[in-house]
Amino acid sequence: MLRHITVRDFAIIDNLEVDLGPGMTALTGETGAGKSILIDVIGLLLGDRADIGGVRDGSAQADLSADFELRPDHPASDWLREQALTDPADGGDGSSVLLRRVITAHGKSRAWVNGSPVTMAQLKTLGQWLVDIHGQHAHQQFLQRHAQRALLDGFVDAGLLDRVAAAYRAVQTAEQRLEAARARLSNAEDRIDLLRFQTTEITELAPNTGEYAEIAAEQTLLAHASEVLTALQAAHETIDADAGLDQGFGQVLAGLHEATRHDQRIAPIVELLESARIQTQEAGDQLRRLADDIEINPRRLEEVDRRIGLYLRLARKHRIEPDELVDLLATMETELAELEAGDAALGNLEQEVAEARSAYDSAASVLTDARRKAAKKLDAAITGALQELGMAGGKFRVDLQTLPDDVAPHGRDRIEFMVAANPGSASQPLARVASGGELSRIGLALQVLASAEQSVDTLIFDEVDSGISGAVAEVVGRKLRALGDRYQVLCVTHLPQVAAQAHQQLQVTKLRSRNQTRTTITALDPPARVEALARLLGGATLTERSLAHAREMLESTSNTMSPENP
């Protein structure tokens, strides 16, 4: 439930705070006072596109916020917990949500949920579970078949729609695979010949994973073996030929050992010389061993050069790195096997398409049956509502035609709303027979009925009662009030018959001074409601008759007390 709205510097609002309660709340006021501005604010807080023109003239930014209280099983609570956007103040259980949006005069926009920054996509996702807004021209959408289908599907198990959509995607995937296979097979002969030649060529090389790097390193050693061997032998011979080196080291060390007895500072030098003698001996041994291991092998070098040349030639031909030839061969062999399988593979794919279509047929058939049942209920409900809304004898019917050859994500049904506006007249499509007033009544009946199936707690009707008056307006008011017994309903209206049915009434007033214009919203107590309704009934001048009529309207609704939370 929407509990509180705060608006700073938006449109003609400078500073406004509105408390909202359960049940039905009517927003009334003069034309142009700004009744729909509050609806615009809520829309922006739910993720609507922002317009820099919404910022109040002379202000740097508009600051909007709304506070919602959520029931324990509300779907938005789970989403808040999943997104780590719960309010620590309520224990993090997702029982409340504070939305805030700031729009700058330069067009930038930022949003927060419970104090954490969010994207517009997140705001829209959350908003769809919080509020359902019906605009003053919403009935026009019901002239479009896709909107008619969507409204009917609101009375169908959503799981059926999901299954049909999933089955449709499966059909699309299977058909795309089949078409791709057919396209490949259409020039299969040429492709097979090419693949056979290419795989034979690479198979003759018989590349192994990691081999190219190994033989490249081996080639380097073989190509420079003579040079390396000469250097090793020369170094070893020099060390080995200097026979006096070890003897000289021995004499030097013997003399230094004797000197150490008299001067300990010589001891570290002795250790260095001992280490140098040992390391020199070890280096000579290692040089000899390395020289023994090096083999000058022109034949092996020739073999390695030839194999590297094959690697490089095939790699250049296929425009890949030499070490990628192994993977390329595997890919080619797989494709060749599929192409050579030919009709067998195609037959398997055709079977997959047939199975996917069969699954789609089954899911679409179940959806059609559910839609037919929902259509009968909708026929009866809307036809009954038309009688109450001043269209005596009018009949409403959902025309549902199943197109067997169609495969669509929403099923195979073509849905169109049909209306017989007068007794004895034939049903015709809604777009063809409904006058402006009739369309308003039918659209209102559809909106009210659709709202009764919503999972959101707050429903907003923005002047959806335009085009009606008198007794019909009273019926509309009663229907909106009935919705208010189950949901929080906010209704912008200019009709006293509708406003009188509300559990509470807010008056929107435009105040003008020499330098500025601003809008205020005031919660009306019973005496003030009487005056507001009297002005709606009789204009700016209050009379005893209009006041008495207003009192009578309020008394007839027994609406002087706010209801318990519905």
C-alpha cells in the first residue's frame, strides 16, 4: 500500500507531502489544478521516462519519493531480498520500500530503493509489483487486438502462457537447425570433396598437440649445435688445460691458511677462494657433460626443417597458428562426418522439429481451452456491467478463432472483442461499433474487471470516468469503491457521483500569486467534502440545494469513517 508521497520542485509543485490510506481515495479539483501531476510523480517513481520540463522553473532539480508498506507475502518483498535492497529499518524482511528519484534541470536522472542506487530497469521491475495505473485514455488500447488478447490472458494461468512461449522457442530452434542442415546439404557434394582433400592433407602431417613448439625448440638446437659444441669444448679445454690452476690454488690456500693463524681477517678470503676452486671444477665437469650430449645431426635437422615447413604451409593456407591445426582437423572431421551422414542426420532433425511442433500443439491446445473458459466468464461479466453502465440490452462477446497453421509465442488464437451496443443488433468488432461514450463505458468495465485480477495492492484510475455522467457515474463510483474494499484505489475524477463513493477525498488546488503558481493537496474532512462535492455539482457558487445534495450523496455511501485496512 502507498502510504506517503513527497514532491519537491516538480512542475508547479514546490513542496508537497501527501499521506494516503487504505480503500478508495478520490482526487478532485478544478480543471487545470494539477490533479494528474501526482499520477505523473508516481509514474516517474515507477520508472517512467523523465523529462527536463518536469523540473519546476528556477529549480536545480526535482526530488520525488514514495513510501510503500508491503504485505508479508508480497512478490516485491522476495525481489527486494534477492537484490539486497531491503530496508534495514524494518529488519530487512522486505515489509516496506522507499522509492526516490531525482531529476535535474539538465535532464539527468537518478533513482534509489531503500537508500541504495538502482537502475531504471530495476525501478520498472519493482514498480510492476507495486502499482497498476490506468490512464484517462487507457480504454483506447482495447481497440487493439494484442491488448485484447493480453486482457483475456490476465484471467488465464500464467504458467500456460509460459509453456506455450517455451514450446514456441523450441520449435524455432529445431526449425533453424533443420534449415541450416538443409542449406549445408544443398551444396554438400562440393563441400565434402573439399573437406576430404583438406583433412587428408592435414592428416598426412598428423599434427599433435604441443608438437610444433617442441620441434621449433629442437630446430634451434640442431641448427646451432656445431657453434654451441665448439664453445663448450673450448671452455672445458681451457679449464682442463690449466693444470697448474689447481696446484696454484693449493699453494696459495696453504700460505693463506698459515697466515690466518696470525690474522683472522684473511679467513673470509680463504673461504671465497675455496669456493671458487670447487665451482671452477664443477663448471668444467658440466661443460664436458654438455659437450658429450650434443650431437651434430644434419639428417635430423633436415627432418625437423621439413616438418616445420609443413606446419607453416598448412597454417598459412588456413590462416591459423600452427598449433591450431589439431583443433581444425577435429572440426573438419566432425563436419565431414555430419555431411557424409547426409539423410540420416537430416531425418533426425526433421524428427526433432516434428516433436517440437507436437509439444507446441499440445501446449497451445491447453491454452486455447483455458482462454475459451475465461472468455465465457468475461462475456458474462462485461455484459452484466454494460447493463449497469447504461447500455441496456448491450452484449459483449470475446470472439476466439484458432488458426491451426499458426505458430506464435502467444498461441494460435486470434482474439477480438465484439459488441452489440443495442438489443437485436449483430455483434461487431469493438473498434467499429463503439461511440466515444460507449467506448468509455466498455473500456471502464474492462479496466475495473482486469484490475480485480491484479497482484498489486495499489490501483490508480486517472480520469477513466470521462464520457459518463448521472446514474452511470454513480455505478462507476460503486464499482471503484468495491475495488477499494480489496485494494488501495486512487481515483482522479471530476464527477461528484464517483468522488462521493470514496473512503477519503483529497482536494487539489492551484494557488496563484504575482510571481508564481503552485499546487497544494489537502485531505478533506466531512464538512469540507460536502463543499467540494457541492462545487462539483453546481459550479463555483454554493447553494443550499447543492450542499444538501452533496450531504445526501455522502450519507448514502456511509463514508464518513475511513475503512479498516482492506
